[in-house]
Amino acid sequence: MTAQPNSVEARDISYHMHSYTNARRHEEIGPLVIEKGDGIYVEDASGKRYIEAMAGLWSVAVGFSEQRLVDAATRQMKQLPFYHNFTHKSHAPVIDLAEKLVSIAPVPMSKVFFTNSGSEANDTAMKMIWYRSNALGQPQKKKIISRKRGYHGVTIASASLTGLPNNHISFDLPIANVIHTGTPHHYRDAQPGESEEAFATRLADELEQLILAEGPDTIAAFIGEPVMGAGGVVVPPATYWEKIQAVLAKYDILLVADEVICGFGRTGSMFGCETFGIRPDILVMSKQLSSSYLPISALLINDRVYQPLADESNRIGTFGHGYTAGGHPVPAAVALENLRIIEENDLVGNAKRVGAHMQKRLRELADHELVGEVRGVGLIAGVELVADKATRAPWKNAGALGLLVNGHLQENGVISRNMGDTLGFCPPLIITESQVDDMVAAVKKALDASL
Ligand code: PLP
């Protein structure tokens, strides 16, 4: 693209440094400027319409034009545009939302702590875990085990938990006390001929060996996404979580479920924890909590976590953590209305039904010359591209094929996201079967154009 002087694209290049972007390349190609949204579609500045097959950033559950969320925000702005929850203050939207989240939690939970982004929430989880260990008189119990390819955010602590090279290289990360273990990515990481079951057993054994090598009394927690998103939509083998949880229980290690992508219907259940039988001590959520109309995130914590924190705060005099906008009334009101819409329209059921259709239709592409594997559950899927099906080797360098196919897909009116050579599909939960068919037809066309 050559940006016209003073065009919106040229001004973007002049003034705006983008997240997750090669800055020099951006100076050459400029932005795709999106102007408006309508259901599962968005429209760019030239009037071209796209199926937003990533729901923005895995997040817009109810689509891009939900008037009820606009109204909920407006009502709350007029009533009380800001208040906080420091030093015993509160207001109805956070109380109502906290009560609602505890009531729908997949396992018994005790309290909700509000933050503004997934990164902040995971940062907070880490701080709570350390505070708890100190409260319990176990100051040596501070290490947190995360997974390679896991994604937990970009603050100094949450980027350390993240197990992707671009989040560490040149940032001098990860910090101490974070260690990474293996990924349940059967297609890439299983040994030749290894069954999913045997692979899951091996990963659980590797975790146990890591715990023993580090010293079990130094390990405070394990964090994982039920289905890995940004790491390439990695769906674990059926018994993986059961086996991992057995190891954690043996060594008294807390489990943090990062439901920032999976939460609120994505995998066909309200929480990914239900789909995979995960029983977390801390459940982290964001994105679909408010359909990302406004920033909000939250941690559900059980009594095993809450009670020591409460004791320690009493000993010190305060729990010295919290954000100005954590528990902001406007996003909280939007989140509550968003949860009502999800429930009233059975969007979780829709994710299950239409998700099954999407999984079936995308798997029809598995025979394509450029497709190595199609995987997913509910309304989240990954199509992993390879240049050679037999060796599973990438084309030129890793990520080049993903970029190429994704470019064609965008030309064909579908916005996806290539995580290296895996294309992500994570559309709004309101998507219909015929819209899925349109999306899959565009993917097929983009694959053919890339041959
Ligand atoms: N955790 C997971 C599983 C995510 O996918 C993300 C973002 O994509 C985050 C945490 C970080 O959230 P945020 O970008 O809001 O900081």
C-alpha cells in the first residue's frame, strides 16, 4: 500500500506505534483501518466488509453492534461514571458482577478481584500466590510453572509466564521464579507413533520430574490455558488435564486456569474448565467477560487462596494491591449486561452447535496440500499450514506461509490471525452455520491462491 499524504493511513504511520507489529514493516505497508462493526462483520475505511473470524482479539462474543451494551454503558455513565473499590468503598455494578461470577463459577469459588486486562489479572495472580506463600510461612514457595507456547500477557510478570520467544527476546525476560514445561501439542511434539494418551502421560511425568528437580516445596503454582490460544490453538489430549492435576495435588501446588480466551462459552461450555474437567484455585478471565466493549478482567479465587490473603492483610494492615480502574462501574455494568445476553440467547449452546459445524467444515480442509492439521473445540480452531505434509516442514521460514495465506484470506473478506503458520478461527459466538460456510469457502480460496 502507498499511503496518500495526509490520508488516515499516512497519519497512522506518522503518529501511531502499533502493538504486536514489525514497526519498520508498518512504515512500508501501513494499517488496515476499520471504521465500523455490524454483527460478525467489520468494515474498513474503503467500505470493504470482512467476517471478523477472530472476534477482534478472541473477544467480541456478542458481535460488533450490540445496542444493549451501548445502553448499559450509557445508563451507568449517567448514574455513576466512576468509582473505585479501595479502602472499603464499593458500588452496585461490581457487587452484582462479583456475585454473578461466583454463582456461575465452574468450581466453588469464594471472591472476585477486578483488574483491567488479562496481563494485569495474571500479574495479580502471581502476586497473590507470592503473598499467600509468605502468609503461610513458606517464603521459599515462590516458583510458578507455566508452559512453552502458553500466553498469559505482556507485563513483566505475565510476559515471563508467557512461553513464546517474542515476548522474552530483547526484553530481558523471563524473570526469576518462572519456569516453563512442555506443551500438549500432539501434532508437533509427540514422538513418532506416540498415542495422545501416552503423550499426556509423558508430559505429566516431565512435570513431576521438573518439580522434583526444582524442589517440591519451592513450587507455588502451575498456570495454563484450558486450550492454548496465541500459542497456536493447542487443544490438549483428552486426559492431559486429569494427569497434570494429579501431579499438582501430590505436591500441594495451586492451579491457575487462564480462561481469558476460553471463558464464557468459547469451547462450548461456559468455561474451558468444564470442557476439560479442570478444578482451579484461581480462574482468570477477561475478553468475552465484556465482549471487550470496555476493558475489564477478573480473578475468581477460592478459599484456599483467599483465607491466607485475608489473614496476611490483617497482619500487615492492608492488601497493598489494586488498580484505579479495577472494579470500574462502567465496564462492570457492561459485563453484567453481556453475561445476560450470553445467557438469554444461549450463546454457549450456540458455540457448541455452530462450533461442531465449524469444526466439521474446517476439517474438510485437512486434505489440502498446504494443511498439516486442523484442530479445535467449540468455536475456536487452528489450521496449521505446512509446505510438506509428510515432514511437516514449513515453507521458506516459519510463519511465511501463515502470512501468505492470511493475506489472501483478508483479500477474500475474512480477518483471521496467523500465529506463525497456524491460522486462528475464533468468531463471535453469535455466528450462524451459513456464515461459517462463507468463512470456510474463503479459507479454501485463500489456500488455493497460495499454492
Ligand atoms: N491470557 C490469555 C490466555 C490471553 O489470550 C491473553 C491475551 O490474548 C492474555 C492473557 C492477556 O490479556 P491482555 O491482552 O488483555 O493483557
